[in-house]
Amino acid sequence: MQNRIIKKLFNLSKHLHGEAAQSRLISGIILDTSRRHVSVPFLMRIIDEIQAGGGNYLQLHFSDAEGYRLYSEILGQTLMETNDQYLIKSEILELITYANDRDVMIIPDFDVPSHSKGWLSLVKEKFGEKFYNSIVSDFDEGLVDYFDNSQATKFVKYLIEEIAFLFKQDKYKGHQVFSIGGDEVPGTNNFQEEYVRFINTISSYVEQCGYKPRIWNDSLNEAGLYALNSNVEIVYWQEGMLPPEVFISHKRALHNSNFYTLVYSPSNDNLNIEAITEQIEYVKASHKSDIFCYKDNPYGEVDTQGVLKGTAYTFWTERGVELTDEQLLNQILPLVKNYLKISQS
């Protein structure tokens, strides 16, 4: 009798522990490496801080207007030696092994259809003007043509397949994440149907490659959200066409990266310790996982009704191009540590 009671209590304890583990929010770091290329040792320092703070992933935003910072046979970036332009193949594999050994997932962030100028420039260089013109949008030279352009879609798929192969992580099989961006896309006010059709095609292909697709929130209206593939996660940074409540009502998996409290741009202006201390105190005072950034209020508290999956601290590096690695890390690492401490409490 006593043994049966002990067994029941043990099973109940396991059940409750499992529920607690499931309800724990995911904490991640999104790092812009396109505007300022960084080395593997640099990224390892950030991974160490993520591990120490109990974080879950490092998302590498390696593709944007300023560059495509990744090995690519397709785009002609095939150097075998470490360089100051992109991570070579062996470095990517080294980084993944290092991160996975420390329970940190590496998330590739290939932002399309907008923010594509870096890789589109490489397309022009390698494949010539004619092919380049056939896949770039008339709207913007940094925008791949998302208007039912089968050639553009096919080329994006080729790149996604290459990236997916490079970033394959057996440890996270079945729940690896791939960010396809989808943010700040010109034309989506009037051409939402074409935009969502493109995102659905790309996200379905990402899933075929063994990843869960993720996009930013701001280019979706409600009709687009309704039509969006159900497998797509949303990173909500600030109110674009829709407030967070609409995503919640559609039961969308949300990750909060509040544009005010969870976004930071390292720069020469913030080299002194007082500036970082001030930012730490600001995040301590202002950040909560359910505080979202509205157009008229960056501190709007929201009932997320169980759809909030986690938060992410995003670092954009366009203002930190002239900083040394140590200067950049001296700004990033204390903020990562502080954010993860708050997130885990």
C-alpha cells in the first residue's frame, strides 16, 4: 500500500515537473552579423553567456543589405580559409558543435523577400545582369520579387536548401527553427495576397527541409494572417498593421522582441560603463515577457492566453561597425546576462 502511494506521488511529481518545463518561456538572442561580420571566437563568447544564463538559442541574422556573411557554393563564397567577409563551412560546423554541446541551438536567419540586397548583389556578380533583373523586384533593389515570380522563388529555395544543410543540428531534430524574415516588405499594404503566397511557399519548403519557419510580424494584415500557414511562428517586435491581440486571437505562436525594451544597437556612444549600466537598469525596470510594443505605447501589457512561447533580445550592429570585437562584446555580454537573469526569474 505504502509503495503504491509513493509511486503515485512520484508520478504526480514527474507530471507537474513536466508541466512546469513545458510552460517555461524560451529565451533567445538575435544577433545581426550582416552589417558587421564577426568571428567564431566572438560568437562562442556569446554562446557561453547564453549557456550560463540558461538561454536557448542564438539566431544569426547573416543576410541583409550590407552582406551575406555565410559560405555559399551557389553565390560563389567558397573560400576555405578564415576571412573578414563571411563564415566558411568549417567555421559554421565548429560553431554548431560548440553551441549544441552547451545546449544552445543556432538559428539561421535568411531574411526574404526584403533585406535581400547583400545576396542579390552576389547574384548579379556571379550570374550576370539578365538573371539578376529577372528575380529582383521593381520596387526596390533590396527586394527579391515576391509577385508570383517562379524563378525568384526557385532561387530562394536553392539558397534555403543550402543553408538548411549547413545548419542541420541532430540534437534539435524535429524542432529546429529557421527564420525567413518577412519584415519591412514594400507593397504589402496593397499586395498582401501575393506576399502571403510567397511566404507560404517558402515556409512550406523550410518545413520540408526539417525546420520550423519563423517570421517577423509587421508586414501582415488580418487577412494575410488568416491565410498564413499555421506552422509559421511570429516574432513580434512592434505594431505594424496589427496589434498583438489579433495574433493571439488567431492562436499564433508568439515570441516577443519588444522594439524598445529588447532591442539594442551597440555604438561609439555607449563605450562607457555608465551607458551600459543605464541600459541594464532600463531593461530591469521595463521588460516583462507580456509587455508588447504598440504604435502609441511601447509598454502595453497583454493577456497572451498561452500563445507566448518566449522572448528574444535583438542586437542590430549597423552603429557598431567601427567598434573592435572587445568593444562590441563589452556592450553585448552584460546586456545578455541581465536579460537572461530577468527571463529566468
